Amino acid sequence: MNEDQSLTIFCKNIHILRIKNGLTQKEMAKLLRIGVRSLRSIETGHIPPRLGCNVFYYAAVHFGLRISALFVPFPGMEQFY
């Protein structure tokens, strides 16, 4: 898997985590400590140029995942990829 594929999967996983946990974009953005516009970009498959790697940390900690798990398809969610 190359870097672009991993980032695409990360973007989809962020969206899946938000939906599965019943969070609004505003709530998820606050949790990740980013703006809503940045979250919208991520959810549509675009990584904002100034996105810090701390976003990966905040997502992993909040949802009880390893950071590496954010970059591979979630089991049972194949229809989203």
C-alpha cells in the first residue's frame, strides 16, 4: 500500500468514526482540535496542507485505536472503501 492509498483510507476512517459514534462535524473537529473546514476536507479525501500529525494522535486516543489502525480499512466496513 502506498502513501496516497493510506491517506485515502485515513480520510474514510475519520468519516466512519464520526458517523458510527454519532458525532457532528463540529464535535469531531473539536475532538481532533481542527477547524470544521479542515474536517470537511479530510472527509472528502483531501488532507489540508497544514494538518499536523497530532490529529492522528487525538483520533487514536479518543477512539481507543493505535495510530496505525487509522491507515488500514476497518474490518466489516469494506463497503466504504
